[in-house]
Amino acid sequence: MPLYESQTIKIYNSLSGEKETFKPINDGYVGMYVCGPTVYSNVHLGNVRTFMSFDVIFRYLKHLGYKVRFVRNITDAGHLENDADEGEDRIAKKARLEAIEPMEVVQRYTVDFHNILNKFNFLPPSIEPTATGHIIEQIEIIKSIIDNGLAYEVNGSVYFDVHKYNETKAYGILSKRKLEDLIHNTRALDGQSDKKNPQDFALWKRAEPQHIMRWPSPWSDGFPGWHLECTAMSTKYLGEQFDIHGGGMDLKFPHHECEIAQAQACNGQSPVNYWMHANMLIMNGKKMAKSTGNYILPNEIFSGDNPHITKAYAPSVARFFMLQAHYRSILDFTNNGLLASEKGFYRLMDAINLLNDLKTSDSSTFNVSEWQQKCYDAMNDDFNTPILIATLFDAAKFINQVKDGSATVSAEDLELLKQTFDIFVFDVLGLVNVAKESSGSDQLSAAVEILINLRKEARQNKDFALSDKIRDELAEAGIQLKDSREGTTFTTN
Ligand SMILES: [Zn+2]
């Protein structure tokens, strides 16, 4: 009997605003679509957090025995800035600024995206389709929306008629917005636009002469609107109706709202049964933004090379830190939070590493099977990773007690403990049991500490030539020093 028959999952559905019992359309199979990155710059840490939430969900569904088809796209056709259907395509703009082919931009940042996700130990999705690989499918959808009377062509561009759609369906059903309010809050058209109403959105845009990425279509040489690609790719690989659609909270409106409208207009039915949205990641209590300097790149967490952190962190520590918040809560990225998670992570690993040396007794003083079900209960309750982690620590405490001799474990329960840690720590949370410090052996640490202290003395004596020499020669040997208010730490390549 597959596990999913005994473990019932509840999912918070953004569409209903309630936790609902998860029942897939086809018994034993799950179709899941997550909006992927726009590959015109390095992946944002907030996006990594969203993708990590769905990586864990993918892992858990697979563990329960579901056959999961997980589709996460790559937005490589760019999309228009400001969601206003005006302005320049982001990938084309980057290509023009850097005087390279748009596909070079796409390639560079797709590789960067995969590298980062690999470091964080993500599973690859089942299919990772690209927008530019599905232009034909997008054109076909536009044709049927026009045939169904819900889109119109003006000067080679095609727009979705939101007002007409709203006569029979509810535009705003997901984000709980009403069209009347949207009309009230939008400024009047400035006469530059071809749209009938400001709420209408582009399905196809005619390319201006300077626009580099363009494809032929029945209406003009141009490019598809951003919202359309997800409808085209999810329909193609998961069908007109599928189980789970995920993404960041910021995509709820207008992106996901437009996806629902497009699918309804094309196929006549609501495309998704469970809409899931991951919350924001902020840093030091404020929105993360390059412009304010309140910003960190994922790679800088691993190198420690960012003023907001005092040291380098192993990818599993950063992953553990992010999973200590529930995906629907705002996550505040702070150095103190990371330091605390680092301690917790190694405490958990130390307990797991003790498992092979524990002495067994005739009976256990801890109910291991009840504890195991608590781990499942945490994940079954809308994938509650912080509760799961807290539950794992209950067993870590027990393991330490067995080692001290203040508790006992039977051979059978010890086996169950090992299995359960394997399942939840490594398979579901996707953590890796890394060695305590990436900085190598104890002797090395001791030797570098001696040099750090010599350098400190040199600086106190204002012998900056010597202090710089120590730092630079260590760097040449692959050892980076990092100074902070708390002192000097080091990382190795
Ligand atoms: Zn999307």
C-alpha cells in the first residue's frame, strides 16, 4: 500500500483561502507547475526560497509514493517591464546593454540558476520547458481565445478583453480583487495604447524595429505576452486541469489571475485545483533591494563575501535556516538567524552521527513510532517544515540521553529512528550531512588561528605591510580571512 493512502495532506489553497484535504485528479499521480525564473540576471534569494518550498513539497509527495510530474519553466523570452505591457523586454534590454545575443544572456543566467540550485541540493524538476521553445503553442492559444470572442487584435498586437471576460467569469477570483475597484484605481489611458481598457493585457505584441527577440505570427512579427507562456506550458505537459500551481506571492496578481482567465477563455474550465503561494524573503526586517544595498546574492552566503554577514555558511546551513520558517510566513534573513541555524543544524547532525554507535536495550523509553507519525503529521499539515524540524529535535534530545545512559532504545526502535531521520532530514528536507566546518582539519584551524593572531598584533603595532602580507599569502593558499566587529574568521576554497 503506498504511503499516500495512510497519510492525508492538507494544503492551504489560495483560491479558497482555506486548508483543504489534498485529492489529486488521478489517483496516485500529481501534476505540479511552478513559475520559474526570468533569466536576465542572477537568481534572487527570494526566488530561491520560493523554489526551495516547492522542492520540499515535490520531495515529500514523491516520498509518499505519488508519481509526480513537476514542471518548472524558464522564462527566456523576457517579459515587459512593470507589467504594463509597455516598455522594453528585459532580456532584450540586457542584451542591448551588454552588446551580446539575447540567447547569450539566457544561457549565462540559466547556468547560474542551475549552479545555485545544485549547491542548495535541489532535485531537478521533471520538465523544465522554455518560453521560446513554445511559441507555436502560445500562438494556438491566442487563436482560440480570439475565436471565443475574448481577445482582439489592434495594429498587430492582441489583447485579452478583461471586461468581456468578466461578464461571464470572475476576473480577480484568486487575488480577491473586483474589476470595478481595478478600474477605479487605474489611471486613464494616455492615448498611446491600443488597448480598449487599461485592465486588458497583451497576449501578443508587435515588435518595434529595435526589438531583437521576435517571431512570425498571424498578426505580426512580435513576441508573446508573459502571462501566456505558463498557460501554454502547463496545458501542454499537465493538461487543461491539473493539481497544484505554485509561485511567489508577488505572482498572484496579475500573473496568476491572467493565467486563470486565459485558461478559462481557451478551455472553458478552471485550470488548477490547488493554488499555492510562498511568502516573501526580507533582509534585516526590510525589503531586499540592490538599490538600497540591503541585498545579498546566494553565492555570497557560501563565500561570506557580503557586508551583511560575518562569515561564510555551508549551503545546507542556509537551506536549514530557510526551512525553519513555514513557506507561507515572511522569512527575515539575518546574520544572527543564520548563526543560530548553524548551531541547530550541527546539533542535529551530531545526533544523527551518534546513531551508529548507540547501545541498544530490551526496551525504549521514548515512543519512536508515535514520534515518526508526528513527523508525518507536520508535513501533512500544509508542509509545515518548522514543526517537522522541532519534532526532529525531540528525537535528537533522546539520542543524546541514550548516549549519556539516562534513556534506553531497543534495536528495533533504533532502526526506525535511523530510517525516519533518513527520510525526513535527507530525502524530504534535502539537507546534506556536511563536515562541521568547510575549513578543514583541526590542525589547519589551529594554524590559521595563530596567523590571525599574528596579523592582529601586526595591526596593533601599525605594521600594515606585515598584516597585509599575512592576509594576501593566506588568500593565495586558498584561505580567505574575513574581518568583522566580532573578530576575524576564515573560509577555504
Ligand atoms: Zn507563471
